[in-house]
Amino acid sequence: MELTRGANAPVNSAAVSLVLRWGSGREVDPQALLLDESGKIRGNDDFVFFNAPRHPSGAVVLEESASGTATMRLTLTAIEPAVHKVVIAGSVEQGSFRDIDALTLTVRDTTGVLLSYPLHGSDAVTAMVLGEFYRRNGDWKFRAVGQGWSSGLRGLAEEFGVEVDDEETAPPVQASAPPPVAPPSAPVSGYTPAPAAASFAPPAAPPVPIPAPDMPAGWYSVPGDSARLRWWSGSVWTEDYRPAFPVDDPATCPRCGRPRHVPRFGAGGPAACRWCEAEVSGLLESWRGQVWQVLATGGPSGPAWEEAWGMLRFHLISENTGREALRPLAIAHLERVVAFAFADGEIDQSELEDFERTITTLQKYTDLGMAAQHIEGLRQRMLRGRALTQVKVGDLPRVERPDLHLEADELLYLDVNATQIRYLASGPKQASGRLIGSSKKFRFVGDGAGVELSWAKMVAVRHEYDTVVIQATTARGGGTYRVPDAEYVAAVLEGALRVAKRLVLAPGQRDSRAVPQDVKARVWQRDGGRCQQCGDNRYLEFDHIIPWSQGGATSVENLQILCRKCNQQKGARI
């Protein structure tokens, strides 16, 4: 997206790089000012420039300022709440901004360019506000400004509350030869500008590392320049550079190069870098949100998943740190997979395979050993669901009862103790007996009560909580029966009904209780993936608030997340 002066655009990334490029041989010094609600800095620490290139919070860092290019890194999620705006400014010591050719500001993240702002026809000023990041309704936006100060950097700094010494430092003596002209392509960047060459010829372009086949995204050494690293996105070399710091020196942070405290006598490892700690914490918080979004939309694979891990490498956050952060998200995702699979009451073989495949994939990225018992419980639940689904589609059990009189060609599928519940005007009436299902009929044999119903007169079978509900074409035939394992009994009776009526579901077809995928996602998001009764996040189920048998709709408003225990307790109350 290309902005014009005064335009603005949202910035949804947790961390961005701001790259300033220009084409003339003159130098531009970039600055950042972190302003509070009053539009002023809170103290001189909020002024980031060449002599103070890093804000104490680590959220704004001036990483390079060389001939023709300058780069700042901003971790927006790590910027303190008291900061309402980050002003990006620039200044020149020789001439004015009117003399700076092809001045362009670009904002990038790990995916590429988010927005750019070409500053055409600048005024004859020596300091300028180029743009600003500002908060709006809890989010960050960027505005293209282009407003200048003829009084230079001093005037700009004083405008935003920077305390400037009265005695100005004399400008450095200029070399007799003019500085080199930057090449048309993106110049090499680094923390320390290269010394000016006594020549008008542009410097040679930096050598490009030759990527190995299937080289993962990451920072790699620049050939011929061991002091710098360049970012490989997985497919192309980007214009992102950073200094290379020693990784085997415990007294130096390999991420930012600042000194770390090392305990005497080798007691424990070096302390965490206090400069990076807050920044990494903010980045991880944003990363968790990104990873959960990827898991919820496409699972742990694909370009978006690789991009999420690439974000860690881009910010030099160790994979072990990411693995630790992923573990609770991985377990929550498995719970979500199981709850979504059970939402329609049936488990396909493809759903069971997807569950196992998801576990295998997640184990490559994080250690799930501590959750092994929990995951095994989910696996057994899926296996049982798959077994019940096979019963529903006709893989019926055979039961032997020599004392039960059956017709010659009649097969017995089910014989269990049951309690018939009839809802009368005076209240529910219960009768104990036996519930029998065969290839010919459904029967209930009880004390003083009995039901015999051919499958042709039965309309539907379903389980609700700890009961089985029978719908029939006659009022006397239908009813509600409390049984020891309502899920299993309902599956057998439904399978017998399908076989008797030759009811074969087409692949992917579901009954009217099936919950559409978008409805499941919205309910899960609304309820936060937790039981709405006790707050547990294990063994979750989609529950109809008004039961389906009582006319409850399969809608976002009539569905909620309950754990199995609370769901069963609700059934007992009903």
C-alpha cells in the first residue's frame, strides 16, 4: 500500500521494520520520539537517535544508519501503555530535504512490505517529521506526515519536549572528497557506516549468499562480511540485515550484543538479557495469538504455520522458547479438534486419522509428554466415538439370550435394564423393566407396562444425557428411557433402525442435529474453549441449551460449551 501525505493505514503486525532510503550522496539521520498523551516525551530516554539508538524498553531500536539507508525496528506490542504515539523524524546537516532525492519510507514485517510513503517535493527544511505510529481504539495505525522544521533537529526536538544543551557541538570536519553516491539498488546496511571512499563511483553491491536447497527461513552470514547477517525468507533474500554477535560468549547477549551478568564461579548460566527480556515477552504474547489463529483455521501445517515459526527466527527468539509457549496451545487445540468432531454425534475414520495426525505433527514442535494421560483420554474418547458410529451404520452386535422368545429369523442386538419415563399432567411416571432391540422389533418389558414397536413405525432414535428418546408414528410407541450407557444403547437402536429401513447415509451427510462448522467456530470463540459451568477446558462438548428433543435450535444462541461432567449433571436435572 502506497500512502500520500496525510493518509493513514492500520498496522496489524506485532513488530515491524521501518526502512528509510534515499538516492542522493547526502546523509539523513533518523530519530524516533515516544510521546505521551500530552504530545511530549516523558524524559530524554524517549528520544531514540544515533547517540542513544535503543529505547530502555527495547521496543524501539535504531539498528542501522548508513549511506543511503536507515532501519528502525519497532515492537509495537512492547511499547508501554503510557506511550500514545511514536514520531519518526529525520534531519540533515548539509543542505536541506529538498536536496534529498528519492526519499522513501517503508514499513515491513516478516511477510513483506506493509506500506510505503514516497516523500516527493520536500520543503527546504533541515529536520522533518516523516510519519508517526499512533494508537486508535486499542490498535496501531501509521500516518504519513512530511512536516518540516527550518530550525533543524534542535527545533524539532524542543517541539516535543527534548532538553537540548545550550552549547551546541561543532559539526565534524568534512572530508575533502564528497561522500559516495548510493547505488540504485538497496545498499548494504549495518550498525556502523563504512568509511567514505575517495571516489565518486558507487560501491559494489554486496555479495548474495547462495541458498542451499530447502534452506529454512533465518538469518545467515553475508559472504565476505562476518559482522552482518541477512534474512532469508525461505524463498528470497530480503533487505533486512542485522549485526552478528558472538554466540559462544556468555558475557554477551547473542541477540542484541549487550553485556550480560555472569555469576562468579560458574554458578548457573548467564542471566537473561535485561534489554531483550521485555521485548521478547511482548513478541511471545503476540506470537501465541498468531499461532492460535493458525491452529484454529488450518491446523499445524502449511505456509501460515511456517510463517509463525519464521517470526520467532526473525526476532532471534529460540525455538525452545517457542516450544514451551506452544505446549498449552497444542493441548487446547486437541480439545478443540475432538469437540468439533463430536458436534454431529458421529466420528468418521477421516476425523480419527486427522486427530492422530495432529498429535504426531504437534509432537514435532513441542513436548507433550506431561499431557500424555490427558491426550490418551482424548484418544480413547475418539476411538469409542468411532466404534459407536460403526454401530450406527449397521455393524451391530449379536446377543445370546436363551430365555428370550424370538422368531426363527430374528436376531437379538440389545437387552439391557431400563427405566421408562412417561411425562403426564400430574408429573413424570417411571417404570422399571428391560429394553430389547432386535432385527424385527423394539420392545420394553416392564412391571405393569410394556411397549412393542416394529421398526416401520419408528421415526428416530437419539440419546440425550443419560436417556434414550424414541420417536414413533404412534403416541404409545414413543418414549424416554433411562439406561446405563445411553450413547451405546442409542447407537445400537439407531443402527437397527437404519438396517431395517434401508437408511444409508451418503458420505458426509448428517442428521438435523449436525452443527455447521462456522457455528462451531463461533460458539467456541464466544465461550473461550471452556465449560460455561465450571470453567474446565478438558473433555468438552457442544450442548443444546434448550434440548433438541424440546425444539431447541442448532444455532449459536442455543449452543454452549460444557465439559462432559457438567453436561451429564444437566441431563440429570432435566
